[in-house]
Amino acid sequence: MRRKNQKSFGVDIDSTLADEFSDQYESRGQKKFRALEGALRLWLTLSPREQTDWINGKPMPVYSGNQADNEIFQDLAKLADDFAAVTEKIQKNESARKKGPQTRKQGEPQ
């Protein structure tokens, strides 16, 4: 029996896709409704562009090792460059702090 906060929906989808989905969640010991809820939660996290790509059948491979297939490598390269720049700034700041201003003791000649 369905609870008040639950809705049911039915759609006709490609039978191969439905079979692959069923095989996957069943082999993992998961329930169909939980697997579908998880898929919907993931869908809601996608940007409109990513949703459009998936709708049009052009999803980006999630775990591709080929840099041409996946933007993650570009993001990682930018992150590494940013990290190196920040590290360099920190090192310069630390070395300048170690040098500090030169102070004379009272009574020393100028």
C-alpha cells in the first residue's frame, strides 16, 4: 500500500535499458523503487546542460581514462595549477616573514 508521501509513475522506455537496469539492481540485492529513487536523486544534481546531454544520449563517461572523453582531467589540471600558485605564494610569504624588519638595538650607531 502506497503512503501519502509517495507517488507512482509509469513510462515506456527502451527494453534493453530496462533489462540492464533490472539486472544491475537485482545483482546488487537492491530493490527497484530504491534504485529508481537513487537515479532520480542523481538526476536532480545534474546541471541543465548535463541533463540535456543524457536525454540526447550523449552522456559523458564517468570513469573514463581518456582525457578527450572527460572534462575531469581539465578540472584536475586547473586545480593542480591553482594549488601550485597558492603554495608558491605561501612560501614567499613565509620567507618574507622569516626575514622580518631589521631592528637596531637601542644605542647602536646608525
